[in-house]
Amino acid sequence: MLVDLNVRWPQNGYSDPVSEEELIKLKTTLSTLYTLGYTHIALNFTMNQSDKFPNNVREMNPMQIEARFKDLMNTTGLKIYSRITLIIDDPSKGQSLSKISQAFDIVAALPVSEKGLGLATTNLDIDILTFNYGNRLPTILKHKNICNCVNRGVKVEIVYGYALRDIQQRRQFISNVRNVLRASRLRGIVVSSGAQSALECRNTLGVSSLLRTLGLTNDQCSRSQGENASLVLLNGRLRNGSYKQVIVMGSGDGEDNNIVNQTGLPSHHPVGKRKLTDTSVAFDNKKAKHNIE
Amino acid sequence: MVRLKSRYVLFEVLLSPHITNADEDGETFTKHNILLSHHRPCPKEISIKSLIQEIRHSLQLNFGDYGSGKIGSLLQLKYFSNNTGTGIIRCHREDVDTLVASLMLINKVGDIENVIINPVKVSGTIKKIEQYSIRRSSKLLSLLNKSRKQSALRVNLIDDFATVEEDLEDS
């Protein structure tokens, strides 16, 4: 299975509506990703943390994935998820994450100041830590901060779309990636496209060889788009749909409660760790043991 | 004397997709359309010459004099077909990562903008990569045929029901 955790959702805030053209463009991007072999894709909605969110949880997610992409998901077998990225500047202005995270499958943080980075690495209940690779990083990253964060289960994201846009951003991208790789000690890295159009998608062979030239090890390259990324998906969805992140009821291959990461078409071989039968239980072994004790 | 070790890279040129033509049911994003719009035949302007020029340019831009000199010492475009848009490049074994990375960073070929150069496979012998390419193309072709047949089958089924209803009315 191949996962792309970052395809830009064409909307900057709740106020501006999505036009039909932009939706078609997005669908074209998704179909290009499908041709390149991706199976699981998350649409990324970026917001400032200090901006106003709607009060109702139902209005919080503007994507309506089921309604808009159902035909595409059926014909291609893609799985599409929703993700929110919060730009964290001043921690004091932020709102509680618990409400926001109910509406989205994955929650990511993008710190743009030193304080914001401190908050994101220590306290926030997020799945992904990401940076703006086109600009300078907010501070010098420290091993301790990032490794703590990775040990908690948060993954650090590298967005290769910046390397494809212009020369200035590419240069910044390379130095930022070097910094992130150094600070994270090559652990818990996730790679995604951040594609704004169909032409910013690349397949794994290209991406992993780019990262290999930047200093990521061979095994981490393949893991960053497969195993690690699927862990993020699993973790994010367990947060909302499970009891204490451990137990889920429902069939693994059902339409409504699809927790395990299986590919959409039955002809593909199942990629989840084990095939779940009806009324089965998804376990996270460590936590389950802990709870029993 | 140690043999010269080289690698062959199979790549394909994907042109920017314009998925506009709807099929009989009015659906635009069918599997058939998606696959067809990505694998269009390349225009004449994309040739062995323009491709190798673009690759050298990308190497110079991204890896500088050192990179382009090092990789350029053994860089050949062995094969390129405009009909399928696939080609094979030969390079030194140590330089394959850099070459693939520079392929990935290409956005245009000559005057044609909006192009993805999609590296598909790396292999040590040209024979295996040819075999892989043939297998891959035939797989794609059968997938296309299958998806077209499926939509045709759907139309047939609808036609059948129509005739059954008419018969009932007659009797």
C-alpha cells in the first residue's frame, strides 16, 4: 500500500466556497496519484489556529468526501481521508484540539514560531508534525524535542512538493530536510506530496531516490510512504472511532466503519496486518496489555 | 580488469491529464478515462535528443558541475518510443539515485511544459528491463480492455431489460 498524506484541499478558510473547477482539478490530481500507484490519500485542509472555527462539529469538516468522491473511490478503489493542518503561531490564542479532531481523520500541526514548536512537540494531541519547507524553519530543531515527539507516536512529515515549484524553494527545501533528518535521527519520517496540481505528484521510486540523496536510509525511504504513513492513518482514525484507542467494534471490510487499512478493491491483496472477520476487534497490542494489567 | 557496472532505468513520460470526455453514462472519472488520459502518445517534439538535453539540464541545475560531470560520463538514452512514451536510460551503478532524483525534478521537456517523467524500474541488465516493460504494457492494455468491456456490459444489460419490458406489453 502506498499512502499520500497531503493533497491540498482547495480552500483556505471556511468562508470561501469550493468552485466546481477546483473540484475537477482535485479529482484530476487524485487520478494521477492513482496512476502512480497510490492507494490511500488524505486531503489536507490548512487553517490558522487562531482563526474562527464553526461551533457545530458537523460543519467543521467542509470536505463531504462521501458525497463528492464516492464515484471516484468506487471506480479506482482509492481510499480518501480528511486531514486538518493547524498553523500554530501563538499558543495562547489557540483553541482546544479535542473538538476539531472529532471532525477530521488526521490532525497535523505546523509550527511557525519557537513557542508554537514547543507546544506542538510536547502537549498537543496530534498525529503529524509538519513544517513549511519553502521558508526557513522557525528555530534550530533539537534532537530532544523532535525525538520526544516521535517517541510519543507523532510522525514528522516531509513534503516534497516544495522541491518541484521553484529554485529558491527547492534550495530551502533541501536545507530544511537535512535539518529535520538530523533532528529526528531518521526516525518516524513520513513523506507526502503536498500536491496543489496533478503535476506535483511523483511515484515512490523518484521520491525515495531524492530522499536517499538527501541522506535518508534505504529502509526508512520505503517505510516513509508505506508503514509509517499507514500508522498515522490508523492512529488518527482510532482516536475518534474507538474506545481508549484500543477496541473497535464492526467488520474490517465494512463500508461505514472502516478502521483497518485495507485497499478498496477485493482483487488487491489485503494489506492490513491481519484480515479481520465479522464483529472482530482491532488490537493495539501494547496498550491492550497495559489496560488488562 | 573489473567490468563496467551499469544500471538501466525504465521511465515513462506522463503528459498533463485533461480528463474531460465523459463516457456513455455521463461519468468523467472512469478507470478507462483516467488511464487513457495519462498514457497518451507523446508529441513529436519529445525525442531522444530533446529528452537527453533536458536530463543534462536538470542534472546541471540540481547537482551542479560535479554531478553533471560525474553522471554525464556514462549517460545514454538507449530507447525511447513516442507511441508508448517509455524509454530506457543507462547510467553508472553508483549514480543511479542521483539520476532518478534529477528525472523526478523535471517539469518540462523542451518547449512542452507540464510533463511528469515517471521512473518506473531500475535494473542491472537491459534484457530484464525490456521484459518488464513489455509485461507492464500488456498489463495496462488488458486493464484498459477490461474496464471498457465492463462499461459496455453495463449498457448491454440495460438494453436487455428494455426489450423484456416491451415483450410483456405485447402479450
